Amino acid sequence: MTMLFISTGEVVILLFAVLMLFGPDRLPGFVRSLAKGIRTVKNAQADLTQQMTKMAEDQPGLKEVSKAVEEVKSDIEGVVSRKK
């Protein structure tokens, strides 16, 4: 199990340290708060992504530029595939 370049052994050590710091009584509250914080960050990220997408869609000429970029990309991929 590798998450963010943390090995399984390191995760076990971190969990043990958290248990020692907070104790078994306060650990559920700590985990609940941590989960709430992660959920808040994910919601903020989703909102920001949605706002950025909406702003990008509202820009004049963006669709034309995007189409041109896709055409250039497929042209390059075609040239590369012919070289192989």
C-alpha cells in the first residue's frame, strides 16, 4: 500500500503515534474531524474546478482555440505514428 510515497510500515508507525498522542478515547473525534476537513477540501476543489470550467467556457473564442489545439495534437500524433 503506497499513498503519497508513504510505505505500509510508515503508515503503521504513524497510526501508532496518533493512537499514542490522542489516546483511544479522543481518537474517534480526531478521525471524524480529519474526515470532515478532507471532505471540505474536496468540496472546495470541486467548486473551484466547476467555476474555472464555467469561466473558461464563457471566454470568447475558446472553443476555436481548443479545436485548433486538438487538430495540431492529432497531426503530431499522426506524424509520430508514421515514423515508427
